[in-house]
Amino acid sequence: MPRVVVDVVLKPEISDPQGQAVLGALGRLGHGGVRSVRQGKHFVLDVEGTPDEAELKQIAETLLANPVIEDVELHLPTD
Amino acid sequence: MRIGIITFPGSLDDVDAARAVRLAGGEPVALWHADHDLKDVDAVVLPGGFSYGDYLRAGAIAARAPLMQDVVTRARQGLPVLGICNGFQVLCESGLLPGALTRNSHLHFRNRDQVLRVERADTSWTSDYAPGQRIVVPVKNGEGRYVAADEDLDRLEAENRVVFRYVDGNPNGSLRDIAGVTSENGRVVGLMPHPEHAIEDLTGPSTDGLGFFTSVLSAAVAA
């Protein structure tokens, strides 16, 4: 069954306190070379038949992500 | 005066909201999220809680519930709607109110009595307050930080759509201390703090919250 992946991350201008907390922990663990962390969501959808790009784009942009605060990337299967 | 209170899976404060409506002199009407039936109510309250466990984003799944489609349609026609805490998140997710609520900047759940300044005393839910009045109501949230793009915030301020601001400390990092906003027509209001928990001396820090529920009684009559 075709697998579609959707990645969602907060827009750059929206502050990400969870990412900042992870960054702080990395610094304390000695990974000072990591300069920034943004935390996001990763959705894996198994879709019947040939994936309908328009439908998946709608799903990604209207439910999986909130366009007010988040950017979304749709990854269709490449076969 | 019939005021509907919608229960979603995971709503917590629907009973308190119904009690607030009753104490204010209204008739609370229980509404179920999965029905397409607003039961001829004159106004709607979306209560606090954790609908769908805050899965996906707080309020995101509840905002797509069958009854919410009816609420959105009727709200655009002037039905007064109040969203409290999770209800505010649902209203932002449904597109009835601008902006979004995200994780508190300090990452802690914050639960305390909060001072608010009333910025707008002419909405359907705030007409019994005075402009600039300070009220004390509980705030309790983990994802209450109000955010929007800078230009959107500028526009909101220019349109005078900020209804409440946090005073004496911002509990969650909300931009510009915004605690609540309203729709263009002033009939939809959302805020993170909980007026329905400040309606009786026995259980609340004040009775300042009762004004929301008395305000809408006159707003619904006027409509």
C-alpha cells in the first residue's frame, strides 16, 4: 500500500519552547555544536490505491497542520 | 433564554459552565458534539477541558466535529459564541477566531487566580463590564500562549479585537499579553481564563466571571 509522509513544523517566526528545552539539554550533555532545534510532527499515512495529491495536500494543510502557526511538507511515494 | 453548552469527548468544565448560565438567570441546554442539532439555543458556550486528549493540536479534532459545522455557520450569522480555554482553542482551530494557542513558553502547566483587564465592554459576552475594569478569574492551561504573525497582531489591535489582557504577570507567554479576542462582529469571544470558575464566593476567587453570562442574556435579547 502506498505510503505518504507528512512533516509538520512550527513556522520560523513562532517560538518553539519545546525545541529550546531540547537545545538546552543538548548543551548540558556537551553537544554545544548544535545551534538550534525545532520540534515537529511526522505523520505516516498508508493510502489505498494511487495517492491523490490534491486530496492529500488538503488533508495536510487543513487538518494535520494549522497554517496559522505551522509549515507542512508532503512526501508522496516515489516508485 | 437558552444557552447551549457543547460537550466533546474530554470536556471537563461543561457542568461548571451550565451552572454559571443557571446562576446568571439563563437556561442551560446540553449539546452533544456528534449531533447536528443546536436545539434552538440563543447562544453557545464551548467549555474548557481536553477534548480528544489534546491529540494533534489542542482543539483541532473537536473543531471538525459535526456540531461545530453548525456553530460556524450560525456564528457567522450572529449567534453569540463563547469559547473558554479548550473552547477558545476550538474556536481558533475552526477559523471563527484568529490566531492560535500553543505550548506555554515556560513549558509548565499554570494554575492560578489571574487579573485581567477588560479591553472591550461592548461584545455579546462583556457588556456588563466597564472598559478598563480589572477582574480576577482562574487560569489553568498548558497550551495557552496566544500567537499570531506580527502583522496579524497589528491588524487585531487596529481593529480593536483584543477583549482581555493579562495584568500583573502573563501566565503563559501570550504575545502582547492577549488573554482573549473577539470576532469582527463582537459576537464570538474566546479566552484562556475561566470565568465559569468565578461565579460564587464559596468556590471561586471572586464572582467576577458571572458578568459573561449575564451579558449574553441581554445580547441574545437584542439579536
